[in-house]
Amino acid sequence: MELEKFSYDNKIVKAFFIATVIFGLVGMLVGLTAAIQLFYPVFNFDLQYTTFGRIRPLHTNAIIFAFVGNAMFGGVYYSTQRLLKARMFSDALSWVHFWGWQLIILAAAISLPLGMTTAKEYAELEWPIDIAITIIWVVFAINIIGTLIKRRERHMYVAIWFYLATIVTVAVLHIVNSIEIPVTLFKSYSWYAGVQDALVQWWYGHNAVAFFLTTPFLGLMYYYLPKAANRPVYSYKLSIIHFWSLIFIYIWAGPHHLLYSALPDWAQSLGTVFSIMLIAPSWGGMLNGLMTLRGAWDRVREDPVLKFMVVAVTAYGMATLEGPLLSLKNLNAIAHFTDWIVAHVHVGGLGWNGFLTFGILYWIIPKMWGTKLYSTKLANLHFWLGTLGIIFYALPMYVSGVVQSLMWKEFNPEGFLVYKNFLETTVQILPLHMLRATGGGLYLTGAIIMTYNLLKTAGAGKFIANEPAEAAPLSATPAKQGGGWHHQILENKPVLFTVLSLVAILIGGIVEMVPTFLIKSNVPTIASVKPYTPLELHGRDIYIREGCFNCHSQMIRPFRSETERYGEYSKAGEYVYDHPFLWGSKRTGPDLHRTSGKYSNTWHYNHMLAPDAVSTGSIMPPYPWLFEQSIDKSLTAGKIRALRTVGVPYEEGYEQNANADLDQQASEITASLKADGVEVAPETEIVALIAYLQRLGKDIKADKVASK
Amino acid sequence: MYNNVLQGINHVAIWPVISFIIFFLFFLILLWWVFTADRNMIERMRQMPFDEASPDHTPNNPEA
């Protein structure tokens, strides 16, 4: 049998891992800043580009797509070549992928602080960047599938399965969730409205966690954990069951992000049931990873690589048990909108993604530079700083979440809310937020030490850009017929395999979404709900630009504690003109869905200028630029047209009169402000924002008045 | 933007039943597939990360 000589491309792996380290440090630093802003609002720097509402999406995007994303690509490129015994399909495509992805990150780093956002969590980037992501993702897919076609190994190892499922599913999720109608080059509206938008977004959001943060990293676990432990995975059969049941079940669970919301009840229940079922494959995978180390636990004591991986897999197990439990309605009622969820995602992010990435880095850098790790001591120090960091992060957030929830829900014997003022619950948890920032600081310090250690390691070795290899071509090794036809189908035919994965993930999404989209009774219409006026529309876009939804929900759940505090619970029919929906997922501040008429225009004016002066102790940053900048009335017509295209019933030709209506409404607001001694020009942004805030819940209140 | 093709969801109970049946069948087929798999092939797959095809070191096979 003749062996073909070829080489593995380590250069592309190196590039991706360098990007991981750099963006990891940046993303964590931004996260730490955001954490500090929540107890020292001065760290918002009074600049519009650095307020929490814009910094928070920058942090999540940097960590998910830049830190974890680059780690995924580096890890995939290294392992795929070796598992398929082939160099990547095309070096050129590899580099287009690398630089394309870094440019997307750069575009995100510029556009998010500028306030260009779609308001959809983890999908905030505007439409031109969405298109770029699609193109680069296709490049990645072609490169991987091309490598599969020219592979010299007939069978596909389970890690490759996880990579393929990732590629297919992320493509579907990204495209479906990003369908939007452009207004300008940097502004678009979601194609979907209200409840449908929420369902699509959380189908995406949930599965972005599943297929961007979980499945590729499980693939990495199945490759790097056995490599680092130098023993094969505990049970390969279990890994097969793990793979198929995980990708099949995961896709159904999205609605658990919307429990007690205006989403139809049957969809909520479906989400809960499949979430509970998800425990089985997740724990199967975790146990498979941990059991791989059986008989090697003595090495875990000494080897920092294994230490990081063990904590990573354990964190995966904890987060995937907690997730399903949080999707039980009774627990969700307590935890949703609180810091509990922040703790939950950081056990996953810091523990699972972060620690697995660190473990891989400590293993792969010495290997690619043909040397030993510079300092095991420093790596161990990093391990302990990181572990303490996770504990100091998660524990205070769990306590904070429970404290928040109990305070929000506490009634006195007379039946009134004990903490009627939301601010009391905010001030109470500030010390816990300080502890959390300490945890984040420890974790970041560990990552800085790692960077130094890895640089020293690389400096001591010599980088092997092209690692020589030799293997027989596929044509020289005929497929053995053992195992029966049904086994040949899956492991030998990557394209068929990919299609089957696609079918598996599509079933869940279709069953959930088709009824919500097609059945009228799922979104009961409310006659008094009308489209936004042009001024309110501008105000809403400012609300989106400033990222208000990062701290304020617009979803009052049907609990007495919430209807007492905020007013009537939210109905699906109220959101039919909301492109995008702005339900929010966290209450750092109070819900705003019934804000209309609660405060005077002047109150809002003063509050946006100096929140702390109006509500003593408030941690909301001031928004002085809203009082200097003016809305661009030339955009009004485009906004109206775009919204009409996606189904908002503005009359044909209304865009011509829209600005007249806008001026009229603005002058009413400025007149009322003037009566209180506040002089402001009618086209100032604050006027539009006040108009929007005074609209929230107005339709429902009007409905009540009319029916009386 | 979307049409209300169906007017109601009178038989909503059928959805969870369909979901359950789809998953149950899927899972049965999966188990059948796994447990009828050829043992040698499974073992070979399990060892794949250790066959790097590098000429400078022989493929290590830790449990062999």
C-alpha cells in the first residue's frame, strides 16, 4: 500500500488561538467594566459609547463569537486535519475564514458602542454584518466538507459529527433569526413581530448556546480530553447516543426562556418537557468525559491540562442540570429576570467554555512549538485563580438572584408589597455585585498569567508550521462490510450524515414555530392596540440604540407580585406591531411595560438627565447626549415604509404626512415641559424617547377606560 | 407578513403526542443502531484520536 505524504497546517490553528487569547482578555475586561458599572455608575464615563446598555452586548459578543468562536475554529482545524488524515481542503479558504471572522469582530467592536443594534440578544449585529457572518460561515463549511471529501480516513470520529452539526445548525439559526428589513445601512427592523419575534429569538438564543457554545466544545472534548489523558474515550457507544439525542432534543427547548410570558401555553410546556429530557444526554456526555479519566486520576493532580478539563466537564454537568431545572415553571418564576440567570450562564461560560479553552491551549501550544510548557507552577496558579474566580462570581450572583426575587415578591400582612420601590431591591444587592466583580477580576488575572506563560512557552520552542504526515489514500483502503449497511451509511457518507443532522434539528423548530405563525388564536388581537406614531417610533429606536432592554423588561408576568408592582399583565396582542420585540431578559431596573402615565414628562426629562438626583441611589447612568442630539426626521418615511412592508398597517402614503404628525406630538410634549419650566427644542432626542415611554401600556389602559 | 392559515388550535393535544412519538421512534432506532454496531468498528473509532499518521512517531495506542 502506497502512502501519500502531506502535512498538517498548524499556522491557521496558531492564528485562531492567538485571536482567542487576545479577544478573551478584551472580552473579559469589557465584562469586568460592565460589572463595575452596576455598582459604580461613574464607570459609564458619561459617554454614550461606554454606557452599560452598549457595553453589555459588546461583552457577550466578544466572549461568544471572538473568544469562544476563535477557540472553536482553532480547535476544529487542528483536530479535523488529524482525524481525517488530510490537510484542510484549501489554505486560502482557511485564511479567508480567519480574516473574515476577525473583520466581523472588528465591525462588532465598532458598531455596538455606536449603538447599532438589532436588540436581539447574541444577534445584535446589524444586517450588513449578518450577511458577512453568513458568507464566512459558508466558507468555513466548504472548507470542512472539502476536507471530508479529500480525507484519507474512511470513518468519521464523533468529534467530526459534533462539528458538522454545529456548522449546519448555526447556519439555520443565524439565517432564520436574522431576517430583517433594512431601513438604512446601519438600521433594520426584525421581520417578525412581538410573540413570533420572541419565539424565533429564543429558539435562536437557546440554540446558539447549544450549537455555538456546547456542541463544538463537546466535539473538542471528545478529541482533546482523550489526547491529554492519553487514553480513549470511556464509551464510544455512549458518545453516539449522546450526539444524536443531544442535537435532537436541544432544538425543542427554546421556549423555556419565555415561561409565564405571552407565548402560547402549549409552546411553553413543550419547551419545559424537552428541557427536562435534555438532562439525560447532557449527563451522558459529562460522565463519558469524566469516566475517560478512570485510572488516570492521579495524573489530574499534577497535570494542569487535565485539571482545567475536569473542571470544564464538571461545570458542563452543573450548568446542564441547572438549565433544565430552571425551565420548570415554579423555579423559573423565581429565577427569571434575576441575577440567578447571570450566575447560570457564567458557570457555563467561565467553567465549561473558558476552562476547556485554557486546557486545550496549555496542551496545544507546547505541542505546536515542539517544547514543554514554560511553567507548570504558573499554570496551576492560573487554575486556582480561575476556579476561585468562578466561585466568587457565581455564588454572590446566586444569592443576589434569590434576594432580588424574594424582595420583589414579598407582601406584608395587609397585602401590600413590602418593597414597593424597586430601588430598594437594587441597593440591597450592590455588595454582592462587588463580590462578583472581584470574582471576574480573579478570573481575568488568571488569564493574563496564562498569556505570559504561553508566550514564554512559544518563545522557548520553535513553531512547526507544517507538521509532516503520511497515510494511504481512501481509494487504497476499501470499505469493510462489517457492521451492516446501516452503519456504513452514517460514518462513511458525510453529506448524507449532514442532511440527517439537519433533519433532526429542523423537526423541533418546525413543530414549535409553524403553529405560532399560522394559527390566529395564538396571538389574540386587541382592538385598542395601534401602531406607534412617528415620534414614538424614533423614541423606540433610541430606546433600542441605548440598549435600555438590557436592564428593563417589557413583560409583566401574571403574578400578583408583578401586577401589584407594575399593573396589568402583558398580553400577546399588545406586541403585534413590535419589530423587534423588547421583552428583555433581565431586570436590573423595573419593568417598563406599563410606564405610560405613571410619571410626568418632566419627571422623565429630569430622570434621564440625572437618574440619581430623581431616585436617590439609582445605578442608572445619565444620558446627557439625548438632550443635545436631534432625531433625523429624514429617516421617518423610510421607517414607516419598512414597517409597512413587514405588516404594520400604516396607510399607503402616510410617510408624506408622518413628519407633520411628529412635529405636532413633539410640540405637545415640549409645551407640557415648558409649563414645568423646562425649555427644550422639539426635535431633541429626549422628546422622542419621552413620547415612546409615555406610550408603553397606553393602548391597554385606553381599552380599560373605553370599556368602562 | 404572515397569514392566519388555520383559524384555531382545537386539537392542540395532538402536538405533544406527535412530538413524543417522533422522539420515541428516533430514540429506539438510535438504540438499535448503537447496539447492533460491530464491536471492532466501535473500538477502531474509539482509538481514532491516537492515529495521527505522523511519520516521526508510531501511532500510540494506549490501551492496546
